Amino acid sequence: MNKMNSEPLSGQEITGEELQETVKPKRNWLRLVLMLIVPALLLGVGGYWWLTSGKSVSTDNAAVKQDITSVGAQVTGPISEVFVKEGDKVKAGQLLFRIDPAPYRVALAQAQAQLAAAQLAERQVVTQAAGTSADITGAQNQLSIAQRALARQAELLKRGFTTRVSYDEKLAAVRNAETALADARARAANAHAAVAPGGEQPSEAAARAAIAKAQLDLSRTDVRAPASGTVANADRLLPGQQAVPGIGMLSLVGSEQAWLEANFKEKDLARMVPGQRATIEVDAYPGRKWAGHVSSIGAGTGSEFAILPAQNANGNWVKVTQRVPVRIKFDQVPDKPMIAGLSATITVELGS
């Protein structure tokens, strides 16, 4: 009877009071669940934050870096041939472009002609130096003859068989022969002094140096890649364009190894040391992470290496948190192309 009385009869309507009594226990149970779950979530999040805080630092002020080499000409001249274009992959030593070699071939021929002239002049000097030995021998013979003739005249003069005039003539002949011998020896000394001790005349050495310079300039008309990489900024690399030393004609973005430069706040560096593990996230590849490590910590803040460093020696100085560049390297070669300049987020595990 109680059960029958507690259940509404079929076909009978439920009153508002009965409906309110049925829903009220359900609301109370839902309120109790919410009151327990929300504090539990807050406690869980707070505990996790407390346990993990201070074990890592992160920054999104980071970018991918690669070696970028500016390639230019070492000699002046118009570009005659171009062998690469924007975006090409090149290997170290590969020919990039060629400067018109005709003027440098002419310069090489001129240097070779100078060497031939210098060698001819050297042979003439050596021959002349060798000829002076014969002159000295002849002068010595003439002096000996004059001395013997003077001795005979002196003996005849002593016996009274000749005149004083004849004796003086023979004496003058001896003096002339002595002078001729001295002149021959002086000419020989000058001739031998003109011959270089090492066997090569200075003019010949200068000509050989000119040939080496001309050959070097001629070889530099072929501009080759100093390293492997990707061609960039090749807009000015056109046939007919004048190449000038010191002005880059293209850039090579190194493909060997990419790294990241992360600018951490100065307060984040207290426990950071090289070798600590890092997690790398590149904005261009969302959802991907790479393992890395701290390679080095910069020796100065970014403002110290700026073109116009900040001048804080004034009364309007405002303290600004400085950023220090930290180099992060990949542990392995990334499986995605790392384009120089891509934005990234770096997290460094300070306890690692």
C-alpha cells in the first residue's frame, strides 16, 4: 500500500511541489561535485606549478641562424658568364661566375715578356763580367813588357849607351800600363758586382713576381664557392655587370649546420651553463620539437654590440632588463629545412 501510494497513478498529473521535491536532491548533488572538483583542480595546478617552477626558463625571442658568406670578386672587370641562380645548391669549389679574363691574359703575356728581357740582360751582364778577366790579363801582359823595357833602358843609361829621354819614355809606358791594369780591374769589379750572388738578377726576380701576380689575377677571374651552401641575394649577378673588389655579388647560406640564437633575460642566466638540455620549437613547424643544448652564453648584452650603444650616463636613466644572446645547437641534424631567420621558442632545463 505504501509503495502504491508513493507512486503516482498512471494518467494522474504531477503537481509542482512534487516536481520540486524530485529535482532538489539532484541540484544539491551537482553543487557538491562542483565544490569538490574546482578546489581540487586549483590545488593540482598550483602544486604542479610549485614543483616545476624554477627548473626551466623559456623565451620566444629566438631565431634560426646559419653561416652566411658574402661572395664577391677579387679583381675588377665585367662579368662574362654566370653559372648559378637564386636558390641553387652549390658545393665548395664550384664555379659561380666568371669575370672577363682577356685583360688579365694580356697582363700575363706582358709579364712573361719582361722576364725574357730580364734574362737577356742577365746573360749580357754575365758575359761582360767574364770578358773583363781577359782585359785584366792583357793589361798585366802589357805592364810586364813595359817593365822589362824600362829595366833595359835603365841598364843602358847606367852604361851611357842611351839618352835620358828614351828612359823617360819607357818609364811613362810603365805608368800607362799600370793605369790600364787598374782600369781593367775596376771594370771587372763593376761587372762582377752587377751579377747577383744568387744567380738571378733583381730584374729577373721582379719579372717572375709580375708573372705570379698576373697568373693569380687570371685565376681569380673564375669565382668559386668558398663553402657549400645555397645561393641567395644573386640579383646583381648578371652578365655585363661590373664586378668590383669589396662588393658582394651574392651570398651563400651555409648548409652544414644551423643553430639558434636565443635572447634570454639577464635574470634567467643565474643557473644557466653550457651543456644544459634545451627544447627547440620553430614557429614554421607547429607541433614539432627538437632536442638541443646550450652551446655558449654571450660575452655581452645585445645593446653592447649595437651600432649606437645606449648612453646611460645622464639624469634620465631608466633601468631596462637586458637580453643576453645564448647559442643553442641541435643535438642532431633537423629533419626539416632550417631557414635562417625563422622565429623559434627555446626552453632550457636548468637542472640538466
